[in-house]
Amino acid sequence: MVYLRLIYESFVFAMQALKSNLLRTILSLLGVTVGIFAIISVFTIVDSLERSIRQSMSFVGERIMYVERYPWIFSDGSNIPWWKFAQRPPATVREYKYLYENLENAEGVAIVARRGGNTFKHQNNSMSGIMLQGVSMDFNKVAEVPIEEGRYFTQQEVDGSRNVIIIGAEVAENLFPHSNPLGGDIRIRGQKFTVIGIMEKQGAGLFEGMPTNDKNAYVPYGAFGKMFASGPRGIQPVLMIKGKAEDAGLQNLEYEVKGKMRTIRGLKPYEEDNFAVNRSEMMADAISDMFGIIGFAGAIIGGFSILIGGFGIANIMFVSVKERTNIIGIQKSLGAKNFFILFQFLFESVFLSLIGGGVGILLVSLITFIPMGSLEIILTPGNILLGLGVSVVIGVLSGIIPAVIAAHLDPVIAIRSK
């Protein structure tokens, strides 16, 4: 009950301080408002950007390992010249089958070949700029193929290199505007393919040109080979391997893949790898590091504003102690303990800081209603709690010295003050 009374009295005194000099209080709290707005808006926008980029790059997948010629990040200290990477042999179907049959730490293994900028035709309709991918049977175990209508490939279709195709939503809308695409024919480079599946609509990504399932299409790997040459002088396929959830960091899978690839390529112990093993986590870590730096810079900028706001609240509290010195003396003469006076001013400081922080968070929430194209800004509960938490800390730091001074006033001297 004592603490509840303290909170209530602090609320009353804070409201009186607000009403007694409204302009002074607003100007003093403006620093906290601007600081909280700066920090939380930066964190909110950074979180939204990171979320949107991760969604746009969902094609990379989770727990997936890519075996190809070039590493994604040249930071292993090997100092290998670029022309040596260009001389590396591409992945082959033979290597895919070997890994498929021998890997123990993989949930799925697939071989994928890609070619962009394709033109699809159906009767009098055509569409350009489509990404066509030739995939093996277990591709849907490695990567997500969200089929809304129809089905995935059968083993017979993949083994027989049949001309069947799964298309994206935008491809279906453009080529079949007035009919159901399932069972329809699409011509690609003179080859006729039958539509067996339509993928869910994904929508535009954050960046223009980012791969999306809407302008994507899948065919069996053998059918892809009928249209495009593969190998060193043609399209170079990539081996995709999905690791198991219990394999933390995919370390076991990486060691196993490197060992199997060295074995099938006949590399001797003293010879360096002539392939690169890339993990999807590399890109995710790079994105997290980049946005971590941006968020840290934004927090420093907002911190200066909060610091100014803290000085403003401290100024209000010093003035409040001066104005209520006589009341403090009366309270102490009637038996009020030091901690009662201390908490009274401390709660008042925290309350004033929370007002400024709450207004800052309210301003951030208004940003979420501003349309920004494909970027959806979301104020998360975590950022709201962070803003309120920072406000409480600023209130405590700003009010602790005035509260201590008030708590240690001599009651006789305080009562005589004017």
C-alpha cells in the first residue's frame, strides 16, 4: 500500500508540475521524445528492412549447402587468384548421384541448372524475362516449391526427362488470362511443355530484379538439358544439399560433403579443393552484420538526443525540489522517512520520462501507416518495450540526484524556506 500511495502521489505531483509550467515541461521532455523516436524508428526500420530482405532472399533457403566453383565470400585467407576459380570443373550429374547415394547427414540432395531471360509462349500470348530451372526429383525436399494448384513432378517424369513444367503465378496470369493453365501447353525454344503445377503468388520483393517464384518455372533436369548445353562451356549446374536440423551449423554435413567431393574428383591429400562449399547462413550472417552496424550508428545518434532530454528532466526535478522544499520539510516533520521522499521524486522523474518516451513511440507507430511500396514497416512489441525501458532508465538517472538531495534535506531548514 505504501508503494501504491507513492506512485499515486508521484502521479499527482507530476501532473501538477506539468500544469504549473506546461511550456517548460514540454520543451524539457522534447529531448526524450526525439531521442526515443530516433532510436526506436531506426531499430524499427532496420528490423523491417532486414525482414524484407530475408523474405526477398528466401530463394537461398535455410540449412542449405551449395557446391559450385566460386565461393560467395572471399575471406578464407587462401589468396587463390580468380582465374583458378574459373578453371575449376563444374558439378556433374555423376557427382550428384554419388552424393545422393552416400551422404548420411543430408535431408535431400538436388542438382539444379538455371537460365534467365527466357520467353514463354502460349497461343498468341508471350512473356519474357522468365527464370527457367532444371531440377532433379528431390529439389522440393531441398528448396520450397509452394504449389497452389496441380502437383510436383513424379519420378517417372524426371527419369524420362518429360516435357512437363511448373510455373509461377505471374507466368500463369500472363499466358493464360482467361483459362486454367493446368494441362495447357507452353512453348520454350521450340519445345512444347505441359503445365502440371502453378505456384503460389509471392508478390514483389524489396529490390527490383530479385528472384521470385512469380516469374519462375521448373522443368525436369533432363528436359532442361534438351534446350541448353551444360558443362564448362555451357550452363554450369549447382549441387544443393539440405542439412538436418540437429546438425548445428551444418559442420558434420560440410565435412562429409568435402570428403565425398574430394573422393569422387580423385584429389590427393596435398591438392587443394577444386570446388567451393557455400552455406545459406553466410548470406544471412552478412545481412545481420550489416544491419547491426546501421542499428548501432542509429542508436548513438539517438543517444545524444536522449542525453539532452535527460538533462531537461533533471532540470525539472531540481526546480521541483526547490519549489517544494517547504512541503518536504513538513512531510519529514510529520514522520516521513528519507526513502519516502526519495521514491516520491524518483517516481515523478520516471513518470515524466515515460511521457516523453511514450510520445516518441507513438510517433514511430505513425510511421508504420506511411505506404512504402513493398517495404512493410512493423513496430514490434520488443522495440516498444525497449523504448519504454530506455525511458525508465533515463528517468532514474535524471531524477536520482535531485531525489537524493530532497531526501537528505534538514526538516527545520526546509520548513523555514520560502
